[in-house]
Amino acid sequence: MLASKEKETTKDIGFTHDDFAALLDQYDYNFSPGDIVPGTVFSLEPRGALIDIGAKTAAYIPLQEMSINRVDDPVEVLQQNETREFFILTDENEDGQLTLSIRRIEYMRAWERVRQLQTEDATVRSDVFATNRGGALVRIEGLRGFIPGSHISTRQSKEDLLGQYLPLKFLEVDEERNRLVLSHRRALVERKMNGLEVGEVVTGSVRGIKPYGAFIDIGGVSGLLHISEISHDHIDTPHSVFNVNDELKVMIIDLDADRGRISLSTKQIEPEPGDMLKNREVVFEKAEEMAEKYRQKLLAEAEGKNEEQFEPPPALPTEEEIPSASE
């Protein structure tokens, strides 16, 4: 009787090899594309590597998925028995093997980093590795960035920029559209602005003339002398007043760091209306004197606004002045 019960118990708890394999399948990890999992380098191969991530079959990472940068040999990135994170790129193939990526992890984290840098309004630096008709190409955190030609602040040709290390500010960071746009001009203007003040007189040279005004080079950065700020007298075109390479004194009337713009004026330092057209030398001679008057005017306007802002509220009416509800 006892022997029979022992036999029955053994029969209840026993299971075959197939039962054991089925149990393992039940508790096997589920891997999906987009997951980030730890893995150990199992074998390095000429064009890739086998990685143990706990799946039934070793996963594979091809050479082109090993880094956001160019890799010619797996040993540049991976070492035998090294453990690190991998991104699951595709579902299992017909052999049950998953494809992995390190490049995708680096790509996601690079975009996260440049978004943070943009939020901080940070200045970054990078060397130019290529140019085209539209501008220049750089790499920021491993991502390819573009500097439009209008935001390259140099007299050199774009071809001469190759290999140059430039300070840059972010203009656009858009991961969905894969657009990373930067400005060399804004970085230089911001750095120059740190030593400039509204109302200051600076010396510059005419770098370019457009129908709407003249661009003035002041110490390596460009400011706009708008046609409306050249003189109190009417001007048909800036070409009638300036030539390229003319040297002149101008006064700073606005500094816009966010847009990387410096606005200039000679109109505000004219001793008499029209002097820029009749006798510009007297304008330059008395530039500091006129600029001081301009600064005093700005100061007076600012003080007037402050007085208005902090004007005391009207006195409350006395008890006798308050009409009764019946009146």
C-alpha cells in the first residue's frame, strides 16, 4: 500500500525532457525591436560580432551598426567578453537570430544631448569636414550638422573652411526631420556682444551694400546700418552714400543676441540733420559727443518709465467722502 502511494507521488511530480524544454520556453525572455538590453560579446568576426543577450540564439551586430562614427574593424569598438547595452534593431530572422545596434543608442543619446545644449543656449565647437553650395557640414555629438552660407561669418571661401574649428550656436534641433542647423555668425556676434553696449561708438568698414542698408564689419562681426538709420535726410539708396571698404564711425543702437544681430546708426550721431550726406567728417569728429547725448536720452526715458511703473496708488477716500447706499 505504501509502495503504491510512493509510486503514485513520483508519477505526479515527474516530467520528461520535453516538459522541461516547454517550461524553459514559457519563461524565455521576450525581445522586441526598440528594446535596449545588456549583452556580452561572444565572438568577434570580420564584419560584425555575435552577442549573448540571453536568447536561444546568439544575436548579431553588423559592423555598420557598431558606432555613430565610421568603424573599419569590430575591435575598434568591442572586446571579447565585454558586457554593454545593445539596441534590438530587428525581429528574429529565419534562423531565430536578432540584429543589434550600438549606433542607434548613440544616435538617440546624441539627439538628447544636443537638445539639452540648445536649451542651455550653449556654444559648441566643431571642425568643418565638408562644404557644398549651400554652406558647410560639421559633426556635433556625432550628428551631422549644417551651417547655412548666410550664417558663416568669414571672408574666406567655403573651400578654405575645411578643417577649421568653428564656434557655433544652435538654430534648429529637429530629430523627427533629422535637421541640425547651426550658426557661426551668431556665435561670433554673441562673443563680440559681450564687450559691446547700446550707445557705444565703434569704427568699422563697409563690407557689403544692399538696397535696404549697408553691412559694417566691426572687429570681425557684421552689423546692419539700415537705410533709415543713415541720415535724417531722405536717401534713395545706400549706394549713393557708401562704397565697399569705406571706413566710418557708427553707433550701436540695438544688440539682439538671440538672432545674432547688431543694429547700427549714423543718423543718431549727426550734429545737424543731413550731415552724413553733406559733411560726414564732422559726424565722425563729433560722434562721441552726440553718442553721449543719445545715452543720456535713453537713460532719461528709462527713468521716466520706472517712475510711471512705481507711481504710488491714489489715496483711499475718507469716510466722509464715501456716499451712502441711499444717496
